[in-house]
Amino acid sequence: QVQLVESGGGLVQPGGSLRLSCAASGTIFSINAMGWYRQAPGKQRELVARIIGEHTTIYSDSAEGRFTILRDNAKNTVYLQMNSLKPEDTAAYYCKFSAGRDDYWGQGTQVTVSS
């Protein structure tokens, strides 16, 4: 059974950076999209960034210009480089791989931005 394993979350001060990683523990064929979502307490899960195919990227307004999504097909891994972090970025971050009609979700990694 395929699992997505996230890492890289933690506590960071405002203005700091974090790099999240998400790797598949097994083989997923024909991944057409990889993405990062986040969910803050009391709020709905929202898209942060998504990469479709090799190069097409989509960012939320809040992530645009500060976050970068990257994929490594050879490693079945997706990264989210987050710079200039703000307290409002505090949330649990989840990765998702889409392959055909199947979606795979990670278990989430907590990002807390606080001084």
C-alpha cells in the first residue's frame, strides 16, 4: 500500500524559512499532479501550491512569491520551499499526489510560525 510521508515541519520565527518534503513509500504510476494543502484550526483545508505535469504550477494568492513547489520524479518526491513565513502560515500541511482517478494524501506536518 502506498503511503506519502511528509517531513520538514516545525517551529520557525516570522520571516524564516522551511522546506517541506513529501515522498511516496511505494510506486505510484502516472502521477499527473502533486500538491500541498494546509489546514489551520477551525478552517477548511486549502490549496497552497500544485504542480501539474512537469512544469505547470499553481499557487494560492498567499503563497505566490514566497513559496516554491518542486517535484523530483526520480524520487517520487515533492517539495515546498517556504520563505518569508508569517504567523498566518501556521497550519498543518498536507501533500497530495494525483494519479488518474486516485488521490493519495500524506498524514500532515505541522508548521508553526511564531516569535
